[in-house]
Amino acid sequence: IGSEQASQDVIAHITKHGLTVTDFAKKESRRTPPVPFKTSTLQQEASNRLGFSPKRTMRIAQSLYEGVDIEGRGPTGLITYMRTDSLRLSPEAISASRDFIKEKFGADYLPEKPRIYTAKENAQDAHEAIRATYAEITPESIRQFLEPDQYKLYKMIWSRFISSQMADAVIARSVLTCESGDYEAKQSGSAIIFNGWSKVYPISMKEETLAPATVGEKLKINDIKREQKWTQHPPRYTEAGLVKVLEDKGIGRPSTYAAIIETL
């Protein structure tokens, strides 16, 4: 649509002819859980979800690794070593998480076989992925012993660890197609059929949910909006984006990402 007049002609056409459904397709797909955290992904996710800088993330993770005084347990290290590019989970950790999932959520949320994760070829495998030390220590059960930032980060790490061993989520993607005289319009949407791992680690759903429609159905037009857009320059880097670039280009190591970004 190259001009204002052309856009007005389209609006007039759609207003005159209305909208009639020509197709409603629905397809289910399975979505596997996200992999356990390594240093770079922990820093990226903490930036995106919690608004933490990489330096702040590593400082809080260090305190969780060194240990928190928990009533009835004493000083307890809550996470594994936080400077790693490995995705490996120990057999003991996998077994403990699967036992917890089955007891807490039921067999439907437990895949038949354990999930095994491996990192890229050049990754150093001296340490495990970043995970909760004990599957049974839920974030809520120790919230009173943690500072607010510690609770937020521990909850994210614990949830990612547990969810990485859970069953797939089942997503239904719908596409609604309708016509208006010479024009065709489409709208896509998604809905969660079975939450699976997203019961613990919330899934990102960018599309809205579409109500089912039938072929031949007339749709009510509430409003028609015009919008003029201009080409935008590439967005500036976020701290999370910088961490990803450092890792992709092989600049630095997990132990130096935060320091490099702090310097920048």
C-alpha cells in the first residue's frame, strides 16, 4: 500500500464487503524444555527477566554458591559453580530432579527417559551446568532466609534446572483466514494444550489465543486502523545481547564476561 489514498480505498472495500471466514487451521506441536544454565545464558536470562547486570548476577550467584545459613541445615551451598560453559548434569542431579518431579507434579510431567544435554565441542567440561544443589529445596521453602535478589536468582536457576528434566509442553497453533471481496486477511495465534515444563519455568507466548471459527462465519468489524511505518535502525546492544555476542565470537570466557561488559 503505497499511498494514503490506497489505504483509504482498502478500508472502504473491507467496510463494504465485511469479513467472511474461509479457513481455520489448528496444528499441535511439542516444545522441548530450555537447556540448563551456563554462565552466558544465566547472565542473559537474568538481564532479560530480572533486569540484573552481568556483574550483579555473578555477585548474587557467588553468594548462593558459597552458602546461605538455613534453619535446620546450617550454611548450605544452594547452586553449583557459576563459571562454566557446560550443559552437563550429574547422574545424581538428574535422578533427584526426576524423583522430585514425579512426587510433586505426577507421572504426566516426567518424560520416559532422562534428558541428557551436551555443550559445543570447544566447551570446557570441568564443571556441571549451573543448577540447584538440591532439587528438594524449593525457592519458596527458603525464601525467608534469602535476600530479595538471592531469592529471585535462585528461583530462576532452580526452575530452569527442574524444568529441563520435565515433559514437553504441547502448543496448539491456529491460523484464521478470511476474505473481504478482493482481499484476504490472516491472523495466527497459539494456546497451551499441556503446560509440561512450563508449569515450572513460564513459557514465552508471543501470539495471542484465537477463538475457534467456522468456514462461512461472518466476523464483526469493530475497528480498522491504519499505521505508517518507517525503516528503523538496528537496536542498540543490551547487556544480555553483548554476552551472547561475546560467546558467539569466542571473546573471553565465562569467568570474564561480566568484567568485559563492566569495562565497556
